[in-house]
Amino acid sequence: MRTHASLLLAAGLALGGPAALAAGAPAADTVRQTARQFFQPIPAAEAVIKERNISADSIELGR
């Protein structure tokens, strides 16, 4: 399994690496903004409870 993953990684770098470099890498700011859209901090439990109007009984049922 490890060899298979290594071969896939090597093939991806060999085939995709030069093409990505030739096309030009996106600016760091663009990549950072995209990452921020996907990876938001996890909200505090109190904020989620207020936002969804969750009762104490619902919380107790979920435990």
C-alpha cells in the first residue's frame, strides 16, 4: 500500500508538477483567501445554541 501511494505521488509530481509551473502558480493571497473560506474556526457551543434555538432538553437527548 505504501509503495502504491509513493508511486502515485511520484507520478503526480512528474506529470502535474511541470504543467502547474508552466501555467503559473496562483498568488499567495488568492490561495489564502480560498483556504479561509473552507477552513473557518469552529464556533463556540454557546453561539451555536443561540443561533439554532436549541433547548436544554434537546441537548440532553443528544448526549
